[in-house]
Amino acid sequence: LLEALMEYPETKALLEERGRRTLIRDGRVRDQGAQPMAVAAVPSTTLKISHDETRVNHLEAELEQLQSRFTKLLGEYTSVQMRLKQRVDALESVEDISNG
């Protein structure tokens, strides 16, 4: 990766800046003004952990949304089932009266 980035200095600078902002946002590095950080100054494992943490946080948020949706759908399903049972019971009682 570093060899490829040497061929594309603009991309290297962009990735360094993004990495620096991410580390500052996650509280792993203090903001030192507008000084660019060298990639070598931040171990790749730190960047990977930061990316993994971000991904885990995103997945947790999505899971919470899915759980909320599921709870709502389950409540609606239960409500519909109860109404259908009441209708069937009412129809059966009308039929019994008619036949009886």
C-alpha cells in the first residue's frame, strides 16, 4: 500500500488527513493545529481498531433500529391476530344461533 501511495502523493495526503481527523474525532490523538501527520506516526493497528470500532458502532445502531421495527411489527401482528380471533368467534356464535 505504501508503495502505491508513493506513486499518488495527492491520495496519500488525502488519506493521511482523513486518518488524522478520524483519530482526533475518536480522541486517540490531540489536534495539533493544521500540521499534517505522517502515516508512519500512527500504527496501522490503531487505524484498523478505529475503523473496526466505527463499524461496530454503526452495526449496533442498525441493530437497535431493526429491533425497534421488529417489536412494532410483532405488536401489530398480535393485535391483528386478536381481532381476527374475535371476528371468527363472533361469526361462530352467529352461526350457532342461526342453526340452533
